[in-house]
Amino acid sequence: MRELRTPLDEKTVRNLKLGDTVYLSGDMITGRDEMHIRAIEHSRQGRPVPGEIEGSVLYHCGPIIVSSGGGRKAIAAGPTTSARMNSLEPEMIRRFGIRAIIGKGGMSKEVGDAMREVGCVYLAAVGGAAVSLAESIVEIRGAEWADLGMAEAMWKLRTERMGPLIVAMDTEGGSLYENIRSKLVRDI
């Protein structure tokens, strides 16, 4: 088990191995389809993008955020299916130096190639654990692109011991998902 604090540096990420269990503390951002599209479009056009994207831990999540005691609180923050971002993620990783992606279900070989080049890992979160994962969010630091709606906005989160997360795709091209697919094909 590894206890890690963000921001993650390339060396730390490259030392993570397939199957490692990780708990993350520190800052991360959320991003689903629309956030990816906007970030890439703004960057391509030379328009400003939120600085928090650079070198980030990017959580594929559409959290449910409520007002609470003069601030905001996440009451549910489960992972969304990452494969929806397969066409966008290689450019996100390369353009912004993403260090880790949290989600469920894994991602494509093309995403894995970008992860290997840049030094990025895929951390699998347990689907169905939205309330438990939200409990690790200790602060909602704000949101960018709120016009996209609650689920698609880029939320800036501070976490304490989010996890357990499993290194399901590493910087050496390893993928737990591909390992299972290969085994299933062999066993048929």
C-alpha cells in the first residue's frame, strides 16, 4: 500500500507498479467529456486554461455537490466510465502532463501509449462507492467552467486518503484490463 500526496512527480508515478494499492491526499480535479473538450479547444486556440490541469490528478467523476455551512460539500463522488474519454485522453495527457487518472473500467491502448510517454498512471476506483469516496474530499476549492453543469464542470478538490485505488494501467504499458482479456481469450 502506498500513501501518496499530490502533486505527483514523474519519478513517483513511474515507480508505481501494476496492482499497487494507493491512497491519495492533496489536490485533484474532476473532468468528464465536456471538460476535456473545452480544455483541449482552449489550449489549441491559445486561450487560457485553469492552471490546476497541468500535472494534475484527473478524476473522471461528476460529483454531487451541495451547499453546506456557507461552503460546499461533496455528498457523492463516484468514478464514471473512463472509456468515454478514450478519444480525448491521449491529447489531455500529452498537452497537460497529467500524472494520474482516476476512473473505472480502464482505457484504450492509445491512452496507455500516452501514459507511457508522459509518466501517467490509471488508478481504478470502486464503482458504487460514491458516498465513501466523497468522504475523502475535505474541501471543495472551487469550480471552473460551471456553465457546463455540475457533472461536467471542473471541480477543484482537496482530499485526504482517497482510496483504496488500484494501479490498473502503469507507465510501462501494463494493464490489468488487458491481462484479464488475454486470459479470457486463452481460456475459451
